[in-house]
Amino acid sequence: MNISRDITRALGALGILWILTAAGCPQYENISPAEIGMMLTPTGYEDKIYTPGQINIGEKDSNGQGNQLVLIQRSGWAIKEQFIVEGEGADADHRCLTADGAPMSLDIRLLFALPDYSTPAGQKDLARIFLLGNPQQVQGKDRVLRISTQSLYEEQAQQQVRGRVRQMCSKYKSFSDAFASYSDESALGMTKTIERAVGQILVEQKVPIRLVSAFVSNMKPDPTIIAAIAAQQAAEKRVEAIRTLTDFLDNDPTGNRAMVYKFQGWQEIVNQANANGHNTIFMTDIGQNSQRVVPLLPVGR
């Protein structure tokens, strides 16, 4: 009886020891070469940056609480801001208007990077990024979180950037002026101006990410503007053609040019009528100094 009781006690002690040992096991996690991390403790972030490799994030306490590893992409990332005037998703927020009220399309490609965390100032900025970010749990990892660099930009600076771009567009008198600035590669051109504006917004909003570059592309006017420009050019060409033809006929004192032109015009009328299912005949009696044309009514086939 005493032997059974001793065995039971021994087994109970081993069970408790196993539970304590399991609860006190350290947990190792990997940081990939594309990421860096910081340790989030129950009292806040550690003042240390973890580079790629395997690290011990510590043990859980008796309540199942413990440190968490928070990761972020360390390489640069690209953002494309689109301003569109037609197609799916087009609305007032997507329009970029010039001063004359005409909408235009353009894409702005932004390349961002983390601060230089090899310096004390960069390390301070990086710590602020972890505080600003909204980390999400990594699938299959109960103690590993990740901050999306894209969401960091979207939450902290996107609306200000889009608003500033629309303000800049409104300062151009027309699409022609905007396109001239778009083609200008100097410091006064559209691309460099937008690059400076985005960098200024990051400073104003105290967003500690670096703007590597900005590039404007895919710029075009609203389709209605294109149609209006084409119509105007076509009208100008027609006026020019009429002027050329009038001068050509007026410079012929014999009148032969005018007569030939009239014959050509009548022939076109006849051809068009025949194509529409009618027979059209023109009879003319041309004298030396005068000419008389008698058109007959179309005869249905």
C-alpha cells in the first residue's frame, strides 16, 4: 500500500516537472534575409534591432504570455498612385484637374526605403516605425508578427500625397502646360516637383521612411479633350483645304479649272446616289461663254 502511494507521488512529481519544463522551453524564430525585427515584450519594444538569423524570443510565463517578434521588410518597396478619369473605379477622388477644369490621367510611382538604421538617428526613426505600424500575426506563428510597409505608407501619408498632387495639377493652365512640365526633366519639371512635395509631406507627417525616388508616367488627357482637339484640328485642315482650292480656281482666268471641278462634284453625287439604289442623270449644255445644268430627278430601281 505504501509502495503504491510512493509510486503515485513520484509520477505526480514527474508530471509537474514535465509541465514546468515544457512551460520554460525557449522558442527560436528565424528572421529572413529580406527582413529585420524588434522584440515586443509585455512592457514594450526592446531597444535593439535584430538582423537576419535565428533568435531566441524567450519563454512563456505560467499565464502563457511572452515576448513576440515583430518583423518588417528591410528592402525598398514601390507604391503606384493612380489618377484616372475613366473605367472601373473612376470617381471624384481619382480625378486630377488642371486649372481649366479638364481632367487628366497620370500614374506616380514612388520608391520608399527604411531609414539608415546603422546610425543612431536611423535607429531612432526605425523604432518609431515599429510604434506607428499595425503588426499582423504571421500565419502559423503565434508569437511572430509582421508590419506591412505598404500599409505604413497608406495609413500615414497616402491621403496627404494624393491631395498635394491634385493641388499641383490645378496650377497648370491646361493639359498642354501640364504635359510640357511632364516632359521637363529639370528641377522645375513635374517629376522633380512631385518628388520634393512627397518628401516634404513625410517630414510634415513625421513619417520616418525615406523617399528614394518619384516618377510620373502614363499621362494623358480625358478622352473628351482628345476628341475636341481632334475635331478642332480637322476643322482647321478643312478650312485650309477650302482656301487652297479657292485660290487654285481663282487663279484660272479661263474657267476650265472650275468646270472640271464641277464635273468631278457631279460625278461624286451620281456615284453616291447609285450606291444608295438610285439612278441619277445630269444633263448639261455647255456653251463657249456659259453653261447650263439640268439635273433630273433620281429614278428608283
